[in-house]
Amino acid sequence: MHSPDDIQYALETTRVLREPDRRIETFGETRFEFQIISELMDHVGQVRIRTGEVEAMRPRIFRPEPYREIALEGFDETARARMDAMIEKFRAEGKNLAFLQYGFQFRRGQIHEEIVHDSIDAVRERVLADIRRSGNPSRAVIEGVDDAWEVSILKFSFEMIIRSHEINAFDFKRRGLL
């Protein structure tokens, strides 16, 4: 279980190094691939690369307080408290998540982990160069804290919601749904 300080540290130090080229689809599901790179806490010159997927379900129009209904599949019992804290943080920053509900599925069973014996700078550059070569438009590259990497995924997901929100709202309004 992570302490509030661990969570805060992970939120503050997580960086999205490369965003996917697209946003969350308004009228369909969207699948993002991610790679999280993080230095191992107890080993110098070792970096963990986690690769997996996050699936964003189609945004739904909702009425107040549906955040309690968001499912966090495969996470430990503290995930709900961490998510509630992030929601409150975004609200305190004046971010408006008030009228569209976004659902995500985190597929922990499909996470692939690899340990690389090199510096974080070298690994970061190799991962970003690989993305540039492959041209994968749906892959995000995230740098985070190794023991709280799930916080990094949650932060990335919320940032994708914030970046997609205006476009999704426009699409719903254009179709007369809002």
C-alpha cells in the first residue's frame, strides 16, 4: 500500500514523454498502448520497462457523482482512495470533468516487464527512438516511479480525459445529445 506521500511523489514526478497521436473517441472505444520506464529503486543502472494497454470506453453523458461507479479492475484495495484523491486534485485545479463519464479498463494481466541494464537517459532515448521508427500512433511513453507505476497510468488516463473532453463535448453537442 502506498502512503499519501508516495502517491503525491508519483503524481509530481510522472512525465508523459510521448502522447498518443489521437484522443479518446467520442462514439467508440479507444485503445492506447503504453510503455512506462522507471529506475529500479534498489539497483543502480537498471531500468524497468512495462508495456501494456489501456482501453478507454466510449464517453457517456452522465448526471452528478458517477465517479464512484468507475471500475478499477485488477488493482489493490487502495486504488479507489487514490482515484478519489486524483479527482479531488483535478477539481481543485479547476478542471471540469462534470458532464461526461469516461470508463477505462486496465489490463494488468497483459503487462510485459523487462529489466534493462543501462541509465534511465539511455533507455528513454532508445524507447523514444523506437517509437519514432515504428510510427505507432496509439503508443504513449511515460516515465514514472517504479513502485507506484499504477499511479502513473492513472495520471496518464486522466490527462487523456482532459485533452479529449472538449472534443467529445463538441461532438455530443453537434449531434444534439447535450
